Amino acid sequence: MMVKMLNSMKKDIVTLKKEQSEIKNDITQIKNTLEGIHNRLGEAEDQISELEDRIENITQSENQKEEKQLKQKQKQEDKNKKRELRDNMKHNNIRIASVPEEAEREKVIKNLFEEIMAENFPNLVKENVTQVQEAQRTPYKKNLNRPMPRHIIIKMPKIKERILKAAREEKPFTNKPDT
């Protein structure tokens, strides 16, 4: 009986050792699986981090593009406003060509214009509608390679249309410089 018990205990010990060995193998497999999961988790975190960086770069790039487009749009709007303002300012301008620049030295441009108006449109001069706001030669600097005299730009408040209408009805302009 004792021998039987010993044999039974030996068998139980062998069985326990087998089960212990199987449990150790299972634990090793679980460890390996956990390490694999841990490694894959680390790789996933790295990929997520890279994707977040790429998203951030794309977002910044898009923001920069939007800002650039907005600046270009604003610049174009500013150009259009500037052009419109310049056109409105020039709306009442009269350009006089072929007036010798020597005549200007003797008289102020405004006076020269008033003389031209008196010679060509005495009716308008009598009505006192030749209100010159500003007068200047254009371009600002004289081009020595260009033999023609620079044009005179006369800025007038509101009478440009009346002068042009009178010019169409009358004879061609004349300018008799004092020589």
C-alpha cells in the first residue's frame, strides 16, 4: 500500500511536472505574444505620430496657400481700387499736345492754358468756366531722345465735357506762342 501510494505520488508528480512544463510553455507563448503586441503598438504609435506630423504639414501648407491666395486677391483688389481711383482722378483731365516748352518758361502752365482757351473758346472764357485745378507736363522728366515737347495735363473740376463739346463745334485748336 505504501508502495502504491508512492507510485501514485510519483505519477502525480510526473503529471504535475508535465502540467508545469505546459504552463511554462503557455506563459512563454503569452510573453512572446505580448512582446509582439507591444512592438506592433509601438510601430502603430510611430505611424500615428508620422501621420499627425504629415497632417500638420499639410494643414500649414494649406493655410499658407490660403493666406497667399488671400494676399493675391487683396493685392488685385487694391490694384483695381487704385486703377479706379486713378481713372476717376483723370476723368476731368485735358491733355494738350505740341505746346513748345520754351513758352512754358515765360509763363506758368495755367496761364498758358488760359491763353489757349481765350484764343479758341472766347465764349467759355466769358462764362469763367476755365477753372484750372492743377497743370503739369508729363512725363515728369524730359526725354532728350524725343524731339517732341512733353504733353501738358490740365486737371479741371467739372468742365471738361463743355470744353470738348466746344472744341468739336469750333475750328481746330491753335496755340500762338509769344516769340
